Amino acid sequence: PEASTPTAVVSVSQYACQRRTTTENNNKTFTDAFEVLAERYELNEIEGPCLAFRRAASVLKSLPWAVRSLGATQDLPCLGEHTKSVMEEILQNGRSFEVERILSDERFQTLKLFTSVFGVGPKTADKWYRRGLRSFNDVLADSSIQLNRMQQSGFLHYEDISRAVSKAEARALRNIIDKAVHAITPDAVLALTGGFRRGKEFGHDVDFIVTTPEPGEEETLIPKVINRLTKQGILLYTEYQASTFDMSKLPCHRFEAMDHFAKCFLILRLEGSQVEGGLHIAEGDSRGWRAVRVDLVAPPMDRYAFALLGWTGSRQFERDLRRYARMERQMLLDNHALYDKTKKELLAATTEKDIFAHLGLEYIEPWQRNA
Ligand code: DCP
Ligand code: MG
């Protein structure tokens, strides 16, 4: 027989949008450690190493096998010196001392605690920390701190919002939003997006895209939905942002964290009776309802595919789609549009598949985008 059959080497792309990543993670010990390191750099506003650890975690998440030795990683992209030394430590000791040091660091712990409140970002958290505040009680007892409306509801509903939302709860919310938008416009389109569209069992919120075929009508859709939810008495918090989208200003050249579509950040009251199998709440909680974070985005219909692709995530998948478009295709992609810099034109798309095709990428299903 042949002395040796060459092992099929399927190379792993450096771009998450060329990998298929399901919710099954075979390398959780490594990726959890990388996430802590990335967060530490993020909180210290050191972007390069933060991104490097996020990319490395994303590569390992895409593997259908568990890494058992450093040698097994030699053909993988995006694993640098620092990353490999952390992996080596974990392979040898089952844990990383650097990660443990970060997790026991007072500043890290406090910033993580403060940013876990809805409406509190890294800047505010750091300001509170530098003031000597270390706990929620410290913050709430400090009379010189003026919490904004978002932070007030963040503290008010802290227990509920920091508890994961289940798939059944997401489905119940879909029914509520579906009834609302269709009562307003019978031909409205509603899509569940974010982590739940990727097949996740739990999420920190529930994300929806709503639109209508009538151009311009999508801009009034969210205020009308808000109105209806208010009348139903289930709106606990709302932050509405009107559309600042302007087709003539495309393409946007720099990466923008947020798009310009009309949107709202809500906290809704979800009744247990509406959730199949019941609410995902603490044992002994007998209120019969819980607060849930919901985001609604309303792009115009001709921007729907771009908005859907942009809001489905994951964040790393989105980052790499944009990076791939820019680096490999001389194109600019964001939640609004795809621009071909060579042809100097905007490319049309009615489905996500159209966008992947424009980019010359194989289509990746939503549940394969958990990069
Ligand atoms: N998104 C993005 N950049 C942002 C905010 C959002 O690309 N600054 C996209 C990618 C996210 C999606 O929107 O996947 C929804 O945002 P979420 O924060 O709700 O993230 P997920 O739904 O993916 O996860 P979770 O389960 O935490 O809600
Ligand atoms: Mg989400």
C-alpha cells in the first residue's frame, strides 16, 4: 500500500465570514480565557491586543475539534505569541495565571460590575471607579452622581435584565411585537435578528427588524409600536432614536458602531402566561412577570438585507465581513449599503445571499455566524 496518504489539510481562513461557526464551541476553556484578556484590554482602551484575542477566540470557536496540543494549532491563522503562551499555560496547568490575576483584580471586577448596568459604559464606570466607588450601594449613595433615565431603569430592573433571556421568552416577545406591527400596517415585515437568529438558546436581549414596503412609512412604525405597547401597559422603558439615515450620504467611509436607521431600546414587561414553559426567572420568584430588554430597528425596505445582515451578528462575524470587503474586494460594507470602490457604485441587494454573492463569498447561514 501507499506509504502514506497525505492528510487532507483544510486551511482555516483568517476571516470569520469564510468560516462556519455554530453555537457548539469545542475550545471553551481557551476562548473564555481569551475573552477575559480581550475585555481587560478593552477596558484599558488598548485596541490592538483586544482585537487579537477576539480574533484568536473566533478561530478556535470555528474548529470542529478540541485543541489538545500547541502543535495542533500550527496551521491556524490569528494565533500570536501571547495567545499561544496562554494556550500553553492552559494545556499544562488547566488554567492561565494571567487570566486569574485579571479576574481577581479590583479595578477589573468593579468595571465589569458597573458596565453590567444598562446605560453604563466603560467611561462612566471608570469615572465612578476613580471616585473610589466599588459597589452599587456606593454609587446609589453618592449624592453628587446624577443617573440618567437609562441608568435609573438599569438599576431598577437590574436583577431581571442581567438574567439571560430564553428562546421561549424571545418567541413570546416576537408574538407581542408581531401583533403590534401588523395592527399598525398589515403588510409590515418583522424579523427576529441578533443572537436568537443565530440559534442561541439564551441572549442578553431580543433584537428585531421591522419595516414596511411603503417607502417612508417605516419611519413612523416604531413610534406607533411604542404607542401601542404603552397602551398595553407593558412598556417599562423606552429610548427612541429617530432616523438620521440619508441615502445621499452613502457610503459611510468610517466604521460606525451604530447605524442611522430609526430604532428604539426598550424594556418590556413579559407575563409568564405568555411564555411556553414559563419564565426564565429565579426559583421562588412569584411575581409572574419579568423585565426584558428589546431592541427594534426600522430600515427602509430597500436597505432591509443590509440591516438584517448587520444586526444578525456575531460582532466578530460583522467585523470580518467589513474587513474582508475592504481588504479583499475594495468594497465598503455597513448596515446601510455595500459600495464598490472600483466601480464607484452602490450595489443593490434584496436578500443576504445577494450581499454574499456581491462579495464573492460562499453563503453562510445565520446559525453558522457564531464567530
Ligand atoms: N451589532 C454590531 N455592532 C454593534 C451593535 C450590534 O455589529 N455595536 C450587531 C451584531 C450583533 C447584533 O447587532 O450580533 C445584535 O447585538 P447584540 O448586542 O444584541 O448581540 P447578540 O444579539 O449577538 O448577542 P446577545 O445574546 O448578547 O444579545
Ligand atoms: Mg441580542
